[in-house]
Amino acid sequence: MMSAAAARTDGPANFSWVNPAVPASERHLETHEPLVHEGDDTHYFYEVLEGIVSSYKIFADGRRQIVSFAFPGDLIGFSQGNTYRYDCEAIAPSRVRALPKTSLLRSIRERPEIGEKLLALAAAEVAYFEDHSINLGRKSALERIASFLLNIIERAGFGDAESVKLQLPISRLDMADFLGLTIETVSRSMTKLRTRGIIELPQTTTLVVSNMDRLRDLAECDEECP
Amino acid sequence: MMSAAAARTDGPANFSWVNPAVPASERHLETHEPLVHEGDDTHYFYEVLEGIVSSYKIFADGRRQIVSFAFPGDLIGFSQGNTYRYDCEAIAPSRVRALPKTSLLRSIRERPEIGEKLLALAAAEVAYFEDHSINLGRKSALERIASFLLNIIERAGFGDAESVKLQLPISRLDMADFLGLTIETVSRSMTKLRTRGIIELPQTTTLVVSNMDRLRDLAECDEECP
DNA sequence: CGTGAGGTTGATCGCTTTCAACGGAGGTGG
DNA sequence: CCACCTCCGTTGAAAGCGATCAACCTCACG
């Protein structure tokens, strides 16, 4: 089994390449501490260095949908126009680096390869959303959970392992609001995965996937008897 | 009431700016005619000139999810890596222009503003998917339909009108597979909008929105009694 | 040891799906 | 010209999955 500590030796990608001359200030965020609010001017992009930052929308009647999770290496804000379209807040203790938007965009003119890199990043994000919309549109609760866990595992670099153990610092509520479900359904799906022998949950934040193949089958909707 | 014919006088955006020297060949597509298949090499991007092209995934058990509709002015393929991740086909008679991928990307080096323009395009696409994931994750069937119709209307440039009449060359099945619903639910939702006096359907492909405000309320989930 | 937040489990409800029948528009051939 | 057929959309009845309401559990923390 691979352990989470072993993989990230290379560390996440970072945007120091953007422009060494650009002033970039770091900021620490506690769990549930907001980073930006809907309507804020997009003066800065934020690179996540540590932790997880969510962006979400809350309806007038209280419904909430988490639009995305930003993990270390991810960039927040470039999909926005002049103002942020969603609230963003940390869902775990996090560290972010603020990058002035204007100087980042200006540097594209001087160094086209930056534009290319940002374009690749944007393309990856579009691809991610395409897959996610398939999850939300056509997969059952159990399949969504399986897809989500698998995706977390792949992002952490354990996609090829047969079994995996890692920390999952995402609450049931956050998972639910990201996957378009309720906490109860998330909880029940996790138990179902557990009783089927696909995962173990020593603690609620520790995830052990003992059978990656069956998790993949579920996520890809290739399961014989769902 | 605004009519559909009146608005598009300026015509859709196009990519002739990319590189006049780039050979770009046009292609006509009949309804249901495939453009690319999952796994195809991404040799070309395609700009939609006319009609609507869908990209979608079909599961082993027959479930289908349409990931996106590409309207005139939209670019297909830049979210992909070296191979297309989804099937694409026309859902209405369409015309597309093939743009060689390599020369398009090479031109970024020579003319950084092209990278900027593509980046803006990608950002808009991400923003679109963010909103769509809210639709799929948290909105009811009726609210999804309302959001979808409103979005079509806004794309056509009638977002500010009080009432609108336009052609809707998208079948119930395509709407259903895009919104994560079934044809029956789409049909029932459309009749519900009709009986509530929000829309009229002279023919199944002709949409008249008589009360844009109430459509907006529904789409934004601000309705008093849903 | 009390308290509160987060998670699990059970019972019931309701929206969407599923299964089924019907209707209208367009096309084809007798 | 009309019978027939097929495709697409609509409507009805029943079933099912996830939501809702509610109780209980666990653990961290004061």
C-alpha cells in the first residue's frame, strides 16, 4: 500500500515561474475562513499552496452547491471576469499566495509561454468540469462518491495503486454539497462502500481503499450489479 | 417582442483572426452526423459556424450525458489533450471550420494576443461549466429547464427583453441528456411552464417566452412558491 | 462531566424515473 | 388521395432513489 506521505516529494506545481518580479504575498486561512466573496473585484488570483479552498454558491432558500475544490497547485480566479462570481473559503487550514491579476496578465504579452501555460491550465479545468457534469447529471449517489474518492486519489498521485491510505480532510457536508447530495446520502454511500469491502474508515478523516479495481468499476459505471 | 432574426446582424464571433495563413477547411454536418469520436487524435479544433454540435458520453448501460452544446462562434477541442475525450455530433444541420491544432498553438508564440484571446475563451467556458454544475447539482427539474431556456435566450442576445420568440432546434431528448433528466420530465416541465403562463409553444421547436421575469425567478431559484 | 459539532442509522415522504399508452406531424407507397 | 408507418412529444400510473425528519452516537473540548 502506498502512503500519502511518500508521494508528494516533488511538491505541488507552483506559479513562481509566472514572474519572479511580481510581488506575491502569502496568506493563512483557518477552516471556514473566507478568502473572497461574490462580487469582490478580481484584483488577485490565488495559488493554493497548502490545504483546500472551496468556491460555492448559496441560494436564497439555503441550498448550497460547491462549485470546485482548489488543492495545492491550483489557481483560483482566472475563470472570473472583473468580479468573483462565487464565495471562496478554506475547508481545511490552508495557505495561499496572492498574485496581482494585472501583472500576471501583462506578463503574457512579454512571455507568450505564460499564456500557453495558463491556457493548458484552463483546458485542464474545463476537462475536469466536463467529467464532473457527467457525475452530477447521470451517476447514482454511490457512483458519484466512488468517482469523487477516485479523483481525490488520482490528484494525490495514487491512481495506479491497488490499495491506498490517505487523509481525507473534507467533511461529509462539503462532499455532499459538491456532489449534489445530502450528508445522510453521503454517509450511507460510504457505509455501503465499507460493507462491500471496497473501503475502510479507521477514522472519519482517514480513508483506506482496499480494492481500487472495484472502486474504479463503480466510478466508471461498469459495475455488474449496482 | 424581439425576433430572432433581428439580433444576429453582427454575426457570431469567428476565428479568422487566428492566422489568415492557416489553411481552414469547412465541413457540413447533417443532424446526428458525427464530427469526432472519443479517442480520435486532436489534429483539429473546430469552430462552429452554423447549427449546434454536441459532445457527449454514453455509458456501457446506455445512459447518456451531453457535456456541452457548441453554438456558432464556439470552439470545439481546446479542452482536450492529444485525443478527444468525448464523441461530438451535430444535433441540427451544421457547418464547422477545421483549424489545424498545431498551427493554432504555434501562432500563440508569434502573437501573444492570440493566447490571451484563447485564454479568455477558456475562462468563459469554465465559468459556464461552473454555473452548469450548480444547475445539475442543486436545481429541480423545473428550475433546470428554466435556467436552460434562459441561457439559450441570453446566448442569442435577447437576455434583456421582456418577451422573446425564437427557434429552439433542440429535441427533448437532447435537452434531457444535457440537463440530467428524462424526456418525460422535460416534457412535463415544459407543460408546467406553459400552464403557468410563462411560455408558449406554438410548435415544439418554436419557443415564446411571454414572461421573462418569472422565467428568471425560476432559474435563479427566487420563486416564492415553486 | 456537560456541551456541541459532526457522523451514522432508521422511517417516511416526494420528486423524478420507469413503464405504458396515446397523439400528431411528416414521409412513403399503394 | 389516403392508408400506413415511424419519429417525437405528451400524458397517466406506478415504482424507486434520494431527501427529509428524527433519534442516537462519538469525540473533542471546556
